[in-house]
Amino acid sequence: MAQIANERPALANSLWTATANNSPDRPALIGKAEADTVIVGGGFTGLCAALHLAEAGQSAIVLEAETPGWGASGRNGGQVNPGLKLNPDDLVAKFGDDLGHRMAKRWGNGGPLLFDLIKKHGIQCDVAPIGFLRTATSQKTLTGLQTIARQWRTHGADYDEVSRRDVSQMVGADAYIGGVIDRRGGNIHPLNYALGLAEAAEKAGAIIHGHSRATGYSTASGKVTVQTKGGEVTAQRALVCTNAYTDDFGGKLGKTVVPVTSVQVATAPLSNNIARSILPDGHSPTDTRRLIFYFRKTADGRFVMGGRGAMGEGSTRKRQQALREAAVDLYPQLGDAEWDYAWGGNVAMTRDSLPGLHLLAPNVLAGLGFNGRGVANATVMGTILADWAMGTPAEKLDMILTEARPIPFHAFRNIGLGATMAALRLLDRFRL
């Protein structure tokens, strides 16, 4: 059974890795190379940027530390959740009428952008553009969801409120008091989407090197050189797309985000009778707990439950067991199910809940920090980085460009994170 390579055991047994499409080996960079643009990171952001640049006639080289989609791009729940965490009216209030509206439109279009890419390039990733369902656990959170839906409708989105009865029918359980559905969203097999982007980028002319961890970069004479253990790439510009796996690359860049582990579990294929009783229309809901649950069925009839809040090997396994128990609480018919897979990975959280677009040097731009919405938003970020690499000035980008400011006390993040997660779990338990 295929597992995620070079990952700790509690996070390695991934359903997506086990059911991934065949993908060629992409050898490490050896020696020196040149390109118009060098891209550090082979997840959704870096691969999408490489695809768009190659289609525009630029030479692009991607340096991936492991293999395409190895990080969060290939491990997430596959929910396509368009839009930024800030509501569209808040974006306009914060960034002004012009940029705020541009940001709302560009990032809100993440779902259609992704689905168009999948269709254009024939990517086989179990795509289902059936909408993104949010389910409310309290009247307060339901009111908040309804406010979001109303705002998005004024911005032209197909975003509807869903009654308690309809949510119960869509979920297959009477656990939520209502919800909303963003019909721009849906779900996919995330790793196969990443592998499809890689193949499409290569067909367009990009070069992808796996097993080529970037160790640093230098700028001189108007160019940038990115070093790896086995070689280096010199280019006119560099795009840094490392998200929660930035580590020490890019100096203080990694301190602008907090990596938070998200974990998932998946059953064996369910019997037809049980499968039909769960999420009968194929939606993939996310609820409104402070430590959210997100869940779905796969194309081969498995049930997947995911959530956050795990730190360390033992606590990761406990959290995965808690997800199994939560799944059975929601769907008692899963009581005898076999659980074949348990895995996880890191998502990157930012201080203001917005992705970071940071100019690290005049010709080095980084985009990261998707706050659990990376399927759609990392795809959008790839196109914005490509816009910049093709000459769009900073003030015309559909995202605010900011300095890479480290989060205060970043070195102590795990201490605070553990206490915060425990407190949020307690509040969720008592529905406070």
C-alpha cells in the first residue's frame, strides 16, 4: 500500500497517495540551469504558476523538495471552497472600492478557475462541481453563514441559504440547523489534481525537478539564483510557493505563517445501502465548529472525515480516533465500518486570515498562507504570481502586496497552539 514518502507514520497512510494516478519520476536537479522564472515548491500554487507561465511562452523551472503535490496540496480533503476568509464587504472596507472589489472577484472565482483548468487539460481527479456546503451547529453560526451568503449574492455569486430540512437531506443526518451552499465550489481528488497540473505544465514546456529542496537564494546583476544540494537555477525572477513547508527558506518568510496539522481518516468502500444513506448527492460539507469537521464520500464509495488540532505522534493518532468516533456519532451506520487510512499534513495559517503576498527582493515574490482554503485559493495565487512574473505591476495585482512580517513570538507557537486547541475543543463540546 503506497504511503507518503519521508513522512512520520501517523501522517503517512494517505488514501490520496494510495489511489493516485500514475506519475513519472521527476529527477533531481543536477548542475546549473537557466530559466525566465524559477519556482520553489511543487504544490497547487507553484504548479499553477508554472502552467500559466509556460503557456505564455516563458521558460519555467519548478524545484520541489519531494514530489509534486507532496505537501498540503496532495493531502487535504479535496473541498473546493472559493473566496477568501474575509467577506467581500469586509474586503472593500479594508482595501478600498477598487482593490477590494477586484480581490473579491478574483478569489471568489477560484472554483470556476479550477474547474476550467481541469476541463481544459483533461485532468482525471474525480471532479464534482456540485457546490461547497457549510453546515451550522448553532443559531449564531447560522446567522453568520447567512450574512456571508447575502454579501456574496450582492457581488454576483450563486450562493444560497439552505433550510434545516434540506441540509438534513443533503447530509443524510439531522445534526445541523441549516446552512449555505456556494455553488461555485465542489470537490476533487486533490493529489490527482496536483499531478494533473504537473503534467499540463510539462506539456506546455515547464521543467519540474523533484527531490530538489531549495536551500537558499542570492540576487546579483538583476538576476536570482536558487541553490539546491545538487545544483542551481539562475533566472530573471523567482516565485516562492512553499506555504506551510517553508521552514527556513526565504529567511523570515516561514515566520509569517503558523503550520497547523490537519488530519483525516477514511473507511473501506461502503456497501451500496450505507453509501446511499450518507451524503446522497455527493456534497462535502464543512461545519461551523471552532475546530471544524469536514467530511465527504469518495468516487469509490469511501467515507472521509477530517479535522484539526493534532500535535505530535501520539496526539495525532488520538485525534484521528476522535474523528472516527465523530463519524459514527454523525452516521451510526458506520459503526461496523473498517477504517483503511489515516493521514494528515500541515496547513498554513496567517495572522489576519488572508494569504500573504510578499516581495522578498525586487525579483523574488512569495505567495502563501491559505488558512485551510488552499484548493481554490492556492490555484488563484498561482495565477497572481504568474501575472507578476509576466510584468503586471504590484498595484495592478488582485491582492495586496505586504512586507513579510514575522508573527510575534513565533518560536513559541506550539505552546500557545496546544492550549488554544484544547480550549476550542472544550467550547465545541459544550456548543458554546
